[in-house]
Amino acid sequence: MKDAVLAFLKEAQGYGSGEEISQKLGVTRAAIWKAIKKLQAEGYEIESSTKKGYKLIKVPNIITPNEVGEHLNTDYFGKSIYYKAEMDSTNNKAKELAREGAKEGTLVIADCQTGGKGRLGRSWESPAGTGIWMSLILRPKILPQYASQLTLIAGLGMCEAIQEVTGLEAKIKWPNDIVVNGRKVCGILTEMHAEMEGINYIVVGIGVNVNMQIFPDDLPHATSLLLEGGQEYSRKAIIQSFLKKFEVDYNQYKQIPSLESMRARYEKQCITLHRKIKLLKKVEGSVTEVVAQAIGITNEGALKVRYEDQTMEEVVSGEVSVRGLYDYV
Amino acid sequence: MKDAVLAFLKEAQGYGSGEEISQKLGVTRAAIWKAIKKLQAEGYEIESSTKKGYKLIKVPNIITPNEVGEHLNTDYFGKSIYYKAEMDSTNNKAKELAREGAKEGTLVIADCQTGGKGRLGRSWESPAGTGIWMSLILRPKILPQYASQLTLIAGLGMCEAIQEVTGLEAKIKWPNDIVVNGRKVCGILTEMHAEMEGINYIVVGIGVNVNMQIFPDDLPHATSLLLEGGQEYSRKAIIQSFLKKFEVDYNQYKQIPSLESMRARYEKQCITLHRKIKLLKKVEGSVTEVVAQAIGITNEGALKVRYEDQTMEEVVSGEVSVRGLYDYV
């Protein structure tokens, strides 16, 4: 009902009288009035005039299925959306839906997470109204050993989506953080359930700091698109652009589970390359720091580095983490 | 209570009077009588005489925590056992316990599974009283791309355990089926939940056909240890031997996630090697058959093969499956 009234108002592009709407949708005017109230509660600005009826003044910056699904030009990414204003964590919900058999491409979105998680069990700030907290369910028919590339491809899609929508110079910090002006705006947490011979499901969880005005002091490396660009951005536009780009790359990857065909694009966006970095190597509980030059990405998503003694190595995420010589990036 | 009475009777090695037991355990003779009834219902043969008291005549071939845990000389494998006579599937239960935080080494055992599963979603016959249906929870601190070796190591442990307990010539059909006289007695289904940078948990599910007298006609490749050896075997002894052997290898593997130090032992037990085999390659939905010579195993658990035109390849489980030229093995 609410959805039908919204669709009517969006199409009308002016006033629609209660009588008109009521005839078109075949419901009472009281039911329409109720739907209008609900839409206003979600943030839609709707003017009502006794004479002229209702008019949609402004669509809010919200990411409900109605908004994200509107004119979404993908084949299957985001064609089924599970949305709740508040969730524990979208990855948890997506895993639950995946266990219950949810289709590939199902998207879980929350406006706010109460227990958002980053990699390695770290907590992730996910306040209401300002960020994108979403998880996408995938079921590629590949072996689990090829899954780690996928999270780099998701990072590439989000980096390009942020560039397209905001015009900001978003870059990828290998393997898959997105940074703007040296600070993190996006993190990706990919989880999978697999047998040795195949993947049951993968959940790609993505958090983007879009319109936050401020961050806690203990997150010095975090920023938002608003803080860097000086304006508010449409969360819906970023989600839609990401889904479209990632779907194209993912279809390619399902054919051949390798970065090869996207590697040039990834390397172009990757700020870690062609400079000196610190590698933090975890060896038996303690962390060793080594300075190296990052020189490229392999088809498997590993980082090729050259040490100061000119020896080369390919390092994989999880065995090392990477810092800039003087800062986070 | 029941456990204490059983422990007393096992230690007594002769008759224990109701009064003796009652004094030792500090409970009434009526409570002891109840415990005896419960033990008898589980299959323990206990003689009771008005004069002499109770005597344990025969321990049944059961795999309750009491029996499997008795004199189990492992450090942490099987030190916590979750047992139910009937379960949907021990892998499902183990995954549930793992999600709730169960410790590494926790073992789930069922006497009978109502929804037992083999690899690739195939069903697995798991009747009561005759087989070993169990799942072990592991939490190795390794990257998910190194997990596939683990299932070969589990297969090696079970192959050696069956040899030790039964004296039968059990062999490994790569990657991890155990066969006796060319027919399958054991299958392993390993499932994992991982992030890209680390494994959350692995569940190693193992089914062993121990004392079945007969198999359905549609399982021509299946057999039991009893059918091949002509006698009944102790399920408890096989489980204990396996846990001990697998724990030693697993500790090694956690240090260096490679087959290297166990490869010679694996190759010795692997019946797939040094003979002509058929490789069934799955390519875009259809299956191609190629004849090849199996010549070795890599440290990653792949099978090294030489084709008839002398080219070599390393194939991984999931991309191919293997058959003998004229039969299953």
C-alpha cells in the first residue's frame, strides 16, 4: 500500500488528489492518508493541501528497498533486498539468510548496526542515517582457495563507485580498504562457508562512511566522504553504482577465478603500489616490521614486494599487513 | 550418578555389593538400583545377585562419552564430547556448537544420523549401532587457502587407525576416502567458516562403516570393516586410535600448514598412486574423462598426474574426481 502510494507520487510530479489516488489504487482515502503518514515518518517530505491533494516535495537520503531498488539496472545483485532500520550486523543476518537458502545477489541493508564488525573481530562504528552498512550473498561455483581474490574485486567496485558518485579521489589501500586523502572511508569483511570442494556461500560485508560529521578520537585514520568532500552524498547512488560495477566484474570472475582481466584497473586505483611501505609480518605471535617497495599485484591478489636487499616476495593478506612509511597509508 | 556406578563396577572387576557401592558413593541403594537399570538399558550386561551384589559382565560396543573418553590419551582431541544417540547430522551439530564458541578438539558423536551427508550434498547412510558418525571441531590459525590439506591428514589418521585396530589393509583413495579391498569404508566431509584472513572454525566430519552386515544394492562401492574382516570391531578403539594419531599430525600441521612432513606416510597408504586412473574433469557442467598415471602428491595435497602424451599436471580435488580404470578404485 505504502509502496503503491509512493510510486504514484513519484510518477505524478505534482499534486495528486486523494480521490485520484484512491481511484487508481482502488482503496479508501483513509487508507491513503495512513500510507502518507507512514511515508512522512520514513522521512519523505509530502505536502498535503485540502484542495490539491498530496505532493512529494523531497525524497530523503534513505536506503530502503524502495529507494535502492528503484531503477537499479543490475541482473541479480540487489534484486532481492532485506532491509531493517537497525540490525546487530548485516553480515550475521546475511549468513543466516544464506544458511536458509537465500539466492545469489540477495542484499542485506541496515540503516544502523548495533554490533558491526570489521576484520579480525574488531568492532565497527555504524551509526544511523549516515553510512552504508550492507552485505551481499554470493554463491560462486569455485574452490575455496580462489575466494580471496573476490574481496579485492569488491574493493575495486566500491572505489570506482565512490569516484563516480562523489568525484573524490578514492583509492584502494591493498587489499581492500578504500581511502580518501589518506584516511579510511570503507572497509570490507568477507566471510565464507565452504566444503573443501566448493563454496556454499560467501557474504561480502561492506561499510562506507558517507555522511558522518565527526569521528571518535580513537579512530584517527577514519574519515567520511562528507568530511573530505564538504557535502552530503546520496547513499542510494553509491550502492546502486557499486552493485552495477561489481556485478559485471563478478560475472567475469565466475568464469575464470583470477584477477587477470581486472588487474590493470585494480593497480591503477591501488595507492599502496610504487612506493615504500612497512610490512608488518606476524610470526608466532610477535610482529616484525620490514621496509619494502610495493611493485605489483598478482592474479591471485597477493602483493609483490621488493626488499632493500633486492630480494622479491609475494605476500598475502592475513600473513602481513601494510602501512605507509609515515602514516596509515 | 550413573557414571559413578559404572566407574565403580569397572574398577571392581568382580562383584560389588549394594552396600559397598552405597557407602563409597554416599547414596541410597535405591538410587544405585536405578543407575544399574539405566546402564542395562544402554547395553551394559550387569549381573545382579541378592547375596553378592552387582557385577559388570560385558561392556557393549557403544560410543558414549563414558566409553570414548575412558583412557583416551590425547591432549585436547575428544576431551569434550557431545553425544546423542540420534542426530540429524553430526556436522550440523558441530557447526552449531562451533558458532556458539565450542573449544578446539570438541567431538560430536551420534550413534545414528537421520540426515547424514556426504560430500557435494549427497546423502550418507548412517544406521544405529554399527558405524562411527562423528565431527571434530578445529580452529587452526591458518589462512583458508591452506585448509584443504587438513582433510587429507584426517584421512591418513583414520587409515592408520583402522589398520591398527583391525589389521585390515585399509588404503586411501585420494583425496580422502578409505577403502578396503577396493570398496569404501570411510568418507570425510570437511566444512569451514572463514574470513579471508583467517579460519573461524573447521568441522571435520567422518563416517566409518564398521559393523554393518549388509548394504543397499544402490551402494555397490560401499562395504564395512565387518564384511571385509569377518568379525565385529570396537568402534571405541577406532575412534580413540584416530584421535591420538590425528592430534599428533594436526599439531605439526598447525606449525607449518603443509603436507611435507607427512607426505611419505600418505603416499605409502595412497592406493591411487603408481597406476593408471581415469580423471573425471568437470568443465562447464559436462564431464570429460582422461586416462593418466598418478605419480605423486604435492605438499598442498594436489595429485600429480602424467598424461599419455607425457605432459604433467597437478590436479586438485573439486576440479577432478578419480576412478580406477575398471572400477571405483
